[in-house]
Amino acid sequence: MKKILLTLALAAAGAAALAAYPEKPVTLVVPFPPGGSTDTIARVLAPKLQEKLGGTFVVDNKAGATGTIGAAIVKRAAPDGYTLFVSSLGPFVIAPHLIKGVQYDPLKDFDYLTVAVQAPNVLVVPVASPLKSVADVLAEHRKNPGKMSFASSGNGSSDHLTAELFWQQTGTQGLHVPYKGGGPAMNDILGGQVHASFQNINAVVQHVAAGKLRALAITSAQRSPLLPQVPTLAEAGIKGVDVYSWQAVAAPKGLPADLKAKLHAALVASINDEAVKAKLVAQGFEVVANTPEQFTKFQADEFARWKKVIETGKITAD
């Protein structure tokens, strides 16, 4: 009888704690500086989570080491729902293959809540470029192997790895030109200092619309409503290069199941809020809002995929 009463008391205490959550501010750790896509997603989610759960949700930017510093901070936090991790794919599936001695295990140290959004990359060239199609790009590669330059925002970035995957899948090779960030890379693409780049759709759609860049293909499974005239790489005959940049939410490993369910429900409701969804779609994001189980499998698949690309391409962070 005492055992039964103790069990009931613990269950009641747990239910009361869940009902009271959050009793103190919840921190959304973003492992990058303010202003980028990941920071944008976190700052869209914070007020909606407050609205749906009560309490206070604050964004805390912990930038450095390609996002791995912020990831390590979250790993060491208590799994009590008061520290959440809002990150792009980098710290989850790319940086651990590039940086030695990262202070977390991306496959074991987090409870995956949901992939919030994803966005494809677009193969773009300066508008003055003679290249008008993917076929032209492949012809140039075969005519001048290793000479066609591709800008990226840095070694191991999504735009860099998309180019590497493109070369691996087509048996070609271009010249990778890494920059210190997306801004400088974009400036040189627009200025014609480099031949091409796989840039995130959010970064290029306005330049394509303004006639400053020519979009040759998109890395999504279907054409984007923002660039309906641009074929997918699959349509252009290139298979296996469906690539998305993505932003997701996780927590330190060990989150109680009932709290995990409560947070997931609030996150999905926030992402699918009509006003939020319209704003995200207008910026080129595709809403995902999947389940923890789907995110866990997706993360493992992406981890293995980019590991292979990085090892095949002998890519380093330097």
C-alpha cells in the first residue's frame, strides 16, 4: 500500500510540475551570431512559445567554432526544459566531421524535438555569365576540369558541401573558393569575381528577381513556388543532390517524456501558426514541423550522408 501511495504521490507531483512549466525563463540557445537564418527562426518561435505555454522564452546567442560551442553548452545543461537548442544542420551533422574534439556527441547527447523548417540551395551564376543551364556547367567542367570557381560561405558550409556533392555525383571537379561568411561570398558572385555558387534560396531569390543573378537549378525535390521557372537538379538529370539547409530544435538528453511531448506540441503549433507560416514561406523556408522520431531518424541519415561527402572529398575545416 505504501508503495502504491508513493507512486501516486510522485505521479501527482510530476503532473503538477508539468502543469506549472515554465516557472522560470526558458533559454533558446542559438549557436550563431544574431541576424542569420537560425537566429531568425529562434526569434520567431520565442514569442509564440510564450503565447502557448506562458512564461518567458529568451534567445541567447552563443556563437563560435562553427556552432559547436553553443551545442556543448546545451549538452551540459539540465534536461528540464529550461534550455533548448535552436540550430541549423551544421552542429548536428557537419561540424563534428570537420572539427576534432568537439565537446558533444550529436547522435547521443540531445533529445530531438522537431525540424522546424528547411530551405533548398540554388545554383546561381552572375547574370553576365555565358552559362545558361546545368548542361552548360557540366560542359565547362569537362572542358576545363578544376577551373570553374564556386564561392561558399566557408569550408564545410552547406553551400560548400552541396558543390562537393554535385561534383561527386557528376564525376567532375570545380574550384572551391571559401569566404568568411555568406555576405562576402555573395558580393563576389554578384560582382562576377567567381563563376558560380550553390546559395541558400533565402539569400538569392531577391537577386534573381532583380535580374542580378541567373538561377540554373534548385536542390529541392520539387520546384520552389518562389522560383517556379527554375528546374530541380533531378529534372536537369543530376540524381542524388537533393539538399536542404535546415533549422531544428533539440534539448539536452534526458528530457522527461511528458515534458518532451508538451514542448513538441507547442513548437509544432507555433511553426504552423498562420501568421508565422506565411512569413516563413515568403522568405523561402518550407515548414517541416516533424515528430521527434522523424527528426531522430533524419538526423542520423544526414549525419551519415555528410560524413561520406566530407571523407570522399577529403574536406577539412581549415
